[in-house]
Amino acid sequence: MLALGGLLTSAAVLALAALAVVFRSPNPPRWTTSYWAGELISVGLVTLFALGLAMLVAGAVGAYREGLQLVELGLLAAVLLAALLIWRSLGLRARFRAVATERSKPDGADARSAGPVATPSGPPAATEPPPSQPTPRVA
């Protein structure tokens, strides 16, 4: 139970990290722009994470009651080591830095198109008047 909980929790965290790079990229895939894509993915990842944590807690309670088994502990250590190696191989810090520098390019080009960004060149839009102030009343 401990190893399966660690596996599910690690999978949720790694999937969240990998998908964060995909969703934040300047040219994201077309499926990420749908309004329901983020909702489905976030609900799925939160569910997977919660289920993994619940299994970790249940495994810890079972290990406390029945005694710690070395096979379970070894499998949990292997799962956590594999998750750590995958995390390091993703290179998330470098990817986020690359996304941030690509987004902050001062050349005036839109990240999704090859041409410059259109800016309005007409007169400024009319602004709303300030809200009215309450007037004092004589009683």
C-alpha cells in the first residue's frame, strides 16, 4: 500500500510539473486553449494526488499496526528514487527560464503569430466619470 501510494502521489506531482511547462509555453498546443482542458486536467491530478496520499496514510497506519515490512519499504524507496530521477531529468528550472525569456522578448511580436502585434492608433477611449459622492442631508 505504501509503494502504490508513493507511486500515485509521485505520478501526480510529475504530471503537474510536466503539464505546467506545456500550458505556460508561448506557443501552447491547440488542446490547451480549450476552456475545459485545464479543468479536466486539474480535477484529474488533484484526484490522483489525494488518492495517493490516502494510500500512503493507509499504508503507514497498516505498517504501524502490523509492523514494517522490508519489501514495502524497499518498493517505496525505489518509487521515490525513480520519481526523483525523473524530476531531475525534466529540467524544469531551465524550461521555465526559457519560457520566461521567450515571453519577455521586447521585439513586439506576438508569441502565436509571426507578425507584429496590432495596437490601436486612434484617439484614446472615453473613460467613465468618477463615482458620485454622497451629499449631506439636513434632518
